[in-house]
Amino acid sequence: MMTKTTMIAGLALGLELGLGLGLGGCASMGGRAQLVKTERACQDVTVPIYFEPNQAEITRDGRRVIGMAAADARGCQVQSVQVMGLADAAGDPAANLELSKRRAASVADALARARLPVADFTVAAAGQAGAVTKAGDVRPLRRRADVVLKLAKPKT
């Protein structure tokens, strides 16, 4: 069992041996102005936005993800935005294509409303194409729109 005396002696020994221990408390951190600010990564980002079955309305979680993606892109040069609407394999292929078009349009509109920096948008829809593998396996979680943000560091 470690006693208070043993712990203090161990800390003192560690200091004598040159082992740097981070014992500083919050009081020594200073204010927010002293925190190190990191530069934005401005790297390409792919974000999936999921939908309820047979719906093109963005969910609360989807709006949150879109808002975070737009916020992360601020301060970067947004070279392009690609939105691909998808649908699962259930139902009529033509209806699924229309549904995936509506999903892609909903996401593109939400990105613009979330104040994503101005960029070239490509909005497309795949419907249920690719929802079933060549082996006949159904791919899960196809009720979504995939967003690809092509980002670069701002020009100085």
C-alpha cells in the first residue's frame, strides 16, 4: 500500500533523476491567450449524411454533422464540394434514383445554409446502383448522401 510519505519520496526521487513530471495545476496554465493555436489542417474530408428509410429530409444528427463539416472548412480554401445521393436496394430503381437526387439536393442546400465557404458544387445521384455486390450481397447503410470537401490552405 502506498502512503503519502512514500508517494512524496517517489516524486522527489523522480525529480532528482531528472524525470519531468507534469505536476502543474490549472492555475499555472494562464488564460486562453496563452494556449497554443494550431493551424487548420485544410485536408480533404468525406462525410456521410444518413437518412431515415424513404426520406430525403435531413435528420437532427445529419444537420449537426453538416454544421461541423462547414465549420471545419472555414478558414480553408474550399476548392470543390461533391455530394452523391445514394439509396438502398429495396424498392423500384427509378424511385430510388429520384430519392437519392432529393437527398443530394437536401444536403447541398444544407451545406450552403451552414455557411460553407463558396465553392464549386457537384451534386449527383446514384440511386440504388452499387447497393448490391457482384456476389449478390446487399450493402448496408446506403440511405445516405456522401459529401466530399476538397480543401486547401488559404492563399496568402
